[in-house]
Amino acid sequence: MRLSAIDIKKQEFRKTFKGYDVNEVEAYLDTVANEVEKLFKEIEMHTDKIAQLESERDKLSHEIDIYRENEKSFQKAIVKSQDMSEDIMENATKRAELIVKESEIIAQKVKMQAKEEIMNLKQELEELRMKNERIIDDIKNYLEEKLNSVEEYSKNRKIFKLESSISALDDVHEEKHNIISTPSFEIDLNIDESK
């Protein structure tokens, strides 16, 4: 079950005699809920950043396609301008190739940087998810531990009450036994004296 900050804030516990301080438990749950909410916001922020980088990567990929289309256009222009002098054609070809190479180098660098950034963000996101799961597990273990302590305390109180009741019954039985074992003439004597 995945916990959200709202789930933690709304969590209620049974109230028992001599249980934990309700205000203290609620304050702790508020702190935990705030931390979980902060982690979710960080995850959301990194997710948005990844989406933004992927969008930029797609944009750059589109620009590369445009550059390639430009290259094709230059090639067509070169073919069409064959009637011009060889110097002009050679210069135009070199210029076109240079532009394409430079644009591909730039695009490749940007693409690599975007990939590295995305990988780093994904790693950070995974670390945040793991941290979040650890916090939730710690909270669950802590609450289970405290609940077990309360149940153990309650069980010990019941055993103590039962032992006290048994001791009282033993006293009554012993008193009864003493009365029954008293000789009848002593009882009669006691009755006569009381008259």
C-alpha cells in the first residue's frame, strides 16, 4: 500500500488508558506527512525536468532533420548551378558541408548532454523513491513497535488483576477453612459471650 501525506495526516489510532500522548503522535505524523509531501514534490519536480529535457531533445532532433533537409537543398542547388563556375560550386559545397558538420557536431553534443542529464535525473528520482520507501517502512515499523508495547502493557495489567483476584480468593478460602476447622463448642462459647 502506497502512503500519501494525506493518508498519514488522516491516520487515527485507538485511544487506550495510559496510551501515547495524542498531541505528540499527531505532531509526529504531521512532521512525517510534511517530509513525505516534500519528497513527492521533489519527485514531481525532477519528473517535470526530465519531460522538459526530453522535449528539448525532440526539438534538437527536429532541428537536425531541418539541417539535413537544408543539406539536401544545398545539394540540389549545387546540381542546378552546374552551369556556374567550378570555383563557386566548390565554395558552395564546402560551405554546405561545413554547416552540416558543425550543426551535427553541435546537435550531437547537445543530445549527449541531454542523455546524461536524463540519466542523472532518473538516478536521482530512483534514489528519492527508495528514500521515500525507507521512510515509510521506518514509520510503519515504529508504529507497529509502539502498538505491540501498548498491547503487551495491556496484557500484563490483565494478568496482574487476575493474580490479585486469585490471591483474594485464596484469602477467602483460607478464612473459610479456619472458621470451619474451629471446634463447635468455641463457636457456642463465643455466641454466649456476645449475649
